[in-house]
Amino acid sequence: MPAVAPPASSPITAASANLPRVLVMGTGSVGGFVGGSLQAVGVSVQFVARPRMALALREHGLVLTDLQGQRLTLPAAELQVLDTPPASGPPPELVLLAVKSGATAEAAAQLAAALAPGTPVLSLQNGIGNAALGAQLAPGLCWLPGMVPYNIAELGPGRLHRGTGGRLAAQDHPVLRRLQPACERAGLGLKLHADLAPVQWGKLLLNLNNPVNAMSGLPLRAELLDVGYRRLFAALQLEALKVLRAAGIQPAQVASLPPHRLARLMQLPNWIFMRLAGRMLNIDEKARSSMADDLALGRATEIDALCGEVCRLAARHQVAAPLNARMLALVEAWPQRRKPWPAAELQRAVAGRG
């Protein structure tokens, strides 16, 4: 199906005149929310989506909501939905790469075939190495690491909900400085860094809760209020922090507390945790991890970009990461189980006692 062009009467304000043309490569929850939010403030956005999401956008448009109760509707007729990167027309000046980590190689090949050399590609993916992999496979493009701090859930066809707060982060680049004002107006935020690696590792430590949440079968807030799941999350974090120390990596503080203090907070009994973790629990009841969606829909997960990344770093520095290794194996074995793990049972399995 061809792209649906926006109507000629779409408002283009003076403020949007200097904004880069954006291509979203991988319009899932993250790509749809970020791209839709940018289009709403005047950015020219094209959305490349796989068949399921492309059909939803073409039939239902985008409805974006958040935990503050805001609601934004973009009708289907105003969305430019593509099946592949555009081979003609005005070229994008920035690509927002939001495919799953396992699809990075495929996306890099498609982008290299369609885009002008030097086009910046900002990875909005989980994990550490996606931008580096893209640069290896498509060296003619300019690959930039990025970080998305907030949780976005798909509530229905074209309905995306941001359930937590935070600001986008990215490696500094002139095109992102041009986009920064639009990100602020759109409520996305954007902080630019000379070196994003510490921020990426700080986010990965938080994302170690993704498999715990996915295996629990619970919304994020309910899972964090269960001390058993929370202590398992803390154990995965503390093991990863030991690996990072061995590698000489100092992760940035991405949450309300530094990584070591956050992990210790997770281990506290509920009555203390609830008194001290007010900001962390500012999550609405709709929020869940993207990995939970993947398991529910039978899709491949990003566990290799999370626990797998910890295991690879541990192997390079000759230290052990058995908890992350077993969690990786449990997520990969999900198709044989396909039912939530009670907290105590999951703790025993990850500890190697199950």
C-alpha cells in the first residue's frame, strides 16, 4: 500500500521551518510515540512500519496518551506510512531507529540502500551496541547512540501510552541540536552528551527489570511492589555492577538514585520501600515492559541485548554473571512454559536452585 500523504492544509509554522525531516525506522511503541509527538509540533515525519503496525496506523491513526492525562490524536490521513525507507522524494535529514535490537542488521541494510551518505541515524533502542553494529554494517551513514528513559505501552491499534517520565538522551550532533526545541515542545525532552556510553549502561541496569516484569505477568507498578520480584531485579543489577567494575565502566545515574543505592533500595521490605521510592512508583497502572508485550505476542525479545550484554562483558573480563545468564536462558525458554512465574519460583530458578 502506498504512503498516505498529509493534506495540503497541514499547518507548517515558522518554528518548524528549520526542523529536520525525520524518518522513523521501526514504528512500534517507541517509534510511534516519539515520531507522533514530533509530528504534532510541526516536524515532517515519515513512519516505516511492519505490516501489523502499518495497518493499524493506516486504519486508526495514532492516539498518544501519558500518565499526566494528556491525549493527542493524529488522524490516519495525516500520517505518512511506508513499508520501506523512501527511495524518492525529499530525503530524511535524520533517522530515528526504533526497531528491536535483533532487527538492527536488517534495518541497517535497508537504510544504506535508500539514504544519502552521511545521513544521521539515531538509535532509540535498548542495549549498548546497536549504533556500533550499524556503523559496522553501513559505514556510509552517521550512527548515533540514544537512550529512551520512559516506558511506552501499546494499548490497542494505534493507541500508545507513556506510563513513566524522563527525557531522551543522545550523543551530540548538529542535527539533534536543531531537533532539540521540537523535542522540548513535544514533551519528550532531549539531553545531548559528548559520550553516551555511561548513560546507556545506566539505562541497561534499569532494563534488567524488563525480563523480571515480563516473567511476572504483572504491570510494572504491581511487580515493583512485590518484594520477591524486586529483590530478583536488585540481584541482577548488583551482579551487573560487579561486571562493570571489573570492566572499569562507571554507569551514569539515570533514575532518581545512583545505581548502587537504587539496587539496595530494591532489597528493602515493602513498608520501607514504599516510603522511600515515591518517584520510582510514579508509574500508572497501564505501564508494562516491552518484553512483556513481546512474550504475549510470541515475538523475539531483546533479552540478548540486556542480560546477554552483561554476560558478554563478564566473559571479556573473566568474571562470572550466572544470574544474568540464567535469566537469559529462562526468557529464551518461555515458549515451552508460557505462563507467569511466581516470585519465589522465579528467584529459585535464577539462583540455580529450581
